[in-house]
Amino acid sequence: QVQLVESGGGLVQAGGSLRLSCVASGNIDSINSMGWYRQAPGKQRELVARINKDGATNYGDSVSGQFTISKDEIDAKLWIYLQMNGLKPEDTAIYYCNAMTWRHLWGKGTLVTVSS
């Protein structure tokens, strides 16, 4: 079983930066890839970024070049990070950590609010 916990959300002014973290614990060997998704009010959840075991990344069209995903393994836990630069009010959303094993697993989410 895998548990996911996100952190790092908050309120930031437009143009600012935030770094989100997600830690996966438990049976991390079962994880094939991890990523970040976001859901803004009244909108569908969308891909922000994913990273595979081998470090290959892909980004959603709306954030390509603006955000950077990375990963690390520390003390039998798998961490992923989302460095968000040049934030815009339209980046306001709940950001969810995702892990893909034989099924999709989700964290509870962390709120990012970008003020204009």
C-alpha cells in the first residue's frame, strides 16, 4: 500500500514562486510514475506534470516551461517536487499528488492561491 502526502501550497502574488512537495511511503517499489494534477473551481482535473521511474518527464500544455518536476528517494520514501515559477492567477487550484501503481492513487491535495 502507498500513502501520499502533499505540502507546500499557500498564497502567493502573481509572478511569485512556490515549491510543492509530495512524499510517498509504503510499498514505493510498486510505483511506476508520479505526478501532479490540479483542479480549479468549476474545471476538470488536469495534468500538470509527471515523472517516471527513469526520470522522464512530461508536462501539461498549460504549464510547459513554467513549472519543473523532480524526484528523489530518501530513507525508503519517494519524493516528488513541483517548482512553480512565474505564477499567474489562473494557476490557482488544488494541486493533487498522484502515483500510478496498478491503479491511480491520490493525495488529499494542497491549495495554491495566486493573487493578482
